[in-house]
Amino acid sequence: MSPAILRPVAAIAALVGLAAYAAIMLRGPQGLSALSEKRQQIRMLEEENANLSRDIENKKRRIERLEHDPKTQEVEVEKHLGRIHPGSTEFKISGAPAPNLSGQSPDASTIKRASK
């Protein structure tokens, strides 16, 4: 064969080989499907990261309120220690719970507080 014919045939064969390799790589396990899966994972992680950042900011604001707001501190102490203000009256109602019409789960005992 003459070199004038071999050169175009070799170029075409190289292009066909390159195209076949590209098609195999794009359709294979490391191809386009893996790329779209990675993008989906990135979106999910970014969304989770944003949610966690919001939670952190909310907790920072709550800590700030607990450090500097006496009313918030009182509420927390009351909640954790079960104490009430002097001058307040505490009613404890026990027994069978009333029928639940609000859709909330019934408690065994209900504590209600009223200020005088």
C-alpha cells in the first residue's frame, strides 16, 4: 500500500478508536451516570449543610438569650427544676385523661400554672 492511502486510513482508524473509547468511558461505571449521581449527592449534602447551619444559628441565638435574658433563664429553670414563681399557684390534675379532641397525645398527668 502506498503512504498516501495509509495516512488517511490510519487517521480514520485512530478517530474510530478514540470515539469507541469515549463512548465506552461515558457509558461505563465512571461515566455520565456516575457524574449525575455525584451531583445529586452534592445537592443533598449542600441541603443538609444548610439545614445544619440554620440549626447552629438557632442554637447560638438561644444560648445568647439564655446568657443575657433573665425571663428566658426563668423559663428554663422552671422547666428543668419544676419550680414556679412565688405567688403563683400550681394545679396538678391526675386520673384518666379527658378525650383528646386536639390531636395531641394525652399525658398521664397535666400540670397547669396560674399567676395570682
